Amino acid sequence: MKLKRVVITGMGAVTPLGHDVPSLMAGIEEGRSAVRYMEGWDQYLGMRSLVGAPAELKDEKKIPRQQRRSMGRMSIFAAQAAAQAVADAQITLSGAPGFRIGCAIGSTMGSAKSINDTFEIMLPKKDLSQLNSTMFFQCMSHTAAVNVAQYLGLNGYVLSTAAACASGLQAIGAGYDLIRLGKQDVMLCGGAEELHPTVTGSFDILFATSANFNKDPQRTPRPFDEDRDGLVCGEGSGVLVLEDRDRALARNAKIYAEIVGYSTNGNGVHMSQPNKDAMVRCMQDALQESGIPAGDVDYINAHATGTPQGDCEEAAAVRELFGDAVPISSLKGYLGHTLGASGAIELIASIGMMEQGTIYPTLNLERVDEACGGVRHVLKRERADVDVVLKNCFAFGGINATLVCRKHRSERG
């Protein structure tokens, strides 16, 4: 069986830097941090980290109320990003049999606010009658995927990946596999997440959050920096239109990039501690599938969240596979860690760099930690021909994901 080729023809994003892809790229270009002090979080006893990277909830009433009732904050972000991606791709959803167009949208869990509200309403008197009938649809783990599918009228494959910070990239990988196997023609793929004190709190109790910069929030997170002290949670959604290359060429679509390799694995070693060897295997497998040698990668978009051990393990894995030959940077300093949405949002930004011939630096990286050395950190904006991008996501639970994209050229056959 000959596998189909898969290209990216549309992108949409709602992020802490703005409500569309141009705003995302402009914020990174300007070197802006979206991290700020979160008012009211200090009322949570034991909460160490009081910073976050919120996105603006904007124009949500443009979504018809009947559909919006089942959406929490994260599903609204996902629906808006998906609609942007469809418009960007100039694709007509009714232009193919409905069962050939689907979506895969990942997230860490359902709407954090809706889950919190449900328990606050129900538990004091253990009274289920006080719950709104639509709250379940906001809380369920596949809420973003099904709400996007219902909003856009999709009836192909509908998948929801739930692998913490690897969710969004796994969703894109799943869509890639479905199209190249000929099971779908088009997939809307990405991730969504929402910021809430219970989300940051879940990382806080693991001592994985940044707590030393509450009074100076724009100096954190600090990926690869010797003064890094943990991650900062953010929110938003990124969605990409993946399409059978032949179909895209036939309709003369703009093609942003071609997906040429993907891999995901588990480390089987530790629930919360990352593992260099599993990261190396994941990147190797994705490169092997792509047929691209490690030396031909032009840019690595790191997962690097600013946690002490996670950044060291990723740097060690990159060092083993690439040495100091390939530019690497993390976007978490601009956006915070958008968790299940991060793989999609950061892939969109990486494709933006590919288009612009620009590589953006790791924000807040002032002094590279010696343990994160031996790789080519991008410390200032660089002009470069970016033909091949490798994107990493590494999640709690020991789950790793790597995607390889290549600039599309029709003469490649």
C-alpha cells in the first residue's frame, strides 16, 4: 500500500499573545511575554506560583448560543481556532463526503473551570439538582474535539488525545496517520487548554511551577536558564488543517508545509521524571520515518518548559542526536506552557518562522545552565533558511512526541 502525503493548508490560533496567528507571530517578533500576576490566586492556601499566561475570551457570542451552551472556555478557544484554520485553508467543508473530514483535538482534561464549578455547586449539600444540564459536556475529557465537530458539522473521525503536554502534537500525529493511510481526506488537528488555579495547583504540588518571580512575572519561565525554577501555565488553542497532498494540489491550495515524520513513545521508567533515552528514541524514529538525516534539520522547537530536570534531559537528548549543529529555542517564555495546546500553537509559530526565514530566541534565557549546554541555543533573532523543522513535546507520564515538517516544494514529486 502506497501511503499518501500529508500537507498543512490552514492554521488558526487563540493564544495569550492574541486572537489569531498574526497576533501570535507579532508578539513573538516583538519579544513580548504574556505572563502576568494572577489576581486572586493568593486566596488558595499553599499555592506557591501566582503567575499565568491568560488568553482573552473574545467574540464568544458569535458562536450560536445553542452550540455555545456545551462549551467551556477551552472549547470556545478551540472552536474559534478551528474556524480560523478552515477559513485560512479556504476549504469548503461540504466539498467532500462528510465522513472524509474529521478532527482530532487534544487537551489535558475537560474545562477546568466547569469541573471546579460543578463540584462547588454539588458538594456542599450533595445536591445534583442544582447542576446545569450542559455542564457535563463542558467537563468531559473530549469536550474540545466534540464541540469543534458539532460547531463545524464534521462527521468524519472525531478523536480526543489526552496525554497532558503531548496532547496537541499527538492529535496532529493521529490526523497525519489517518490521512496517509487513506482513511480521511482532511483533518482539523490541534489542542486546547484553559488556565485555572486548579490547573497550576496540580503542577504546584509537584514543585514543578515557577514560584520565585511572582513579583516580576515577565522574567519567567526561563527555559534552559540557570535561574529557571519551573513552568508557568497558559491557555488557548491551536488548530491546523491537514490535507491529502493530491487533494490540496488539485484545488490549488496554499501549502504551508508537509508533515514527513512523526513518533510518540513512553519512557516506562518514571511517572513524573523525564528520560533522555526515550526522548532520543522518539526523535530518531520520527527522523527515520521522514528520511531526513539529523544534520539536515534546520531548527528544533524545544518543549523546554523551564523545569530544572526537564530542560536538562531535553538538552542532553538533543546534544546526543544533533550535537551543537542545529539551532534550538523554546517559546514558553512568550506564551507560558499552554499544556495540551502547546504542541499545536508552537508548531504554528515554527511554521511561521519557516515562512519568514527567521528563528526566534528563547525568551528569558540569559545564562545557559551548564547542564543544558552543548547545543546551539538561539539567544537572539536569526535570519536563516528554515527548510526542515523538528517539534518536540514531552509530557508527565513519560509520554514523548516528535513531529518533523518540511517546506513543501512541488518538484519533490
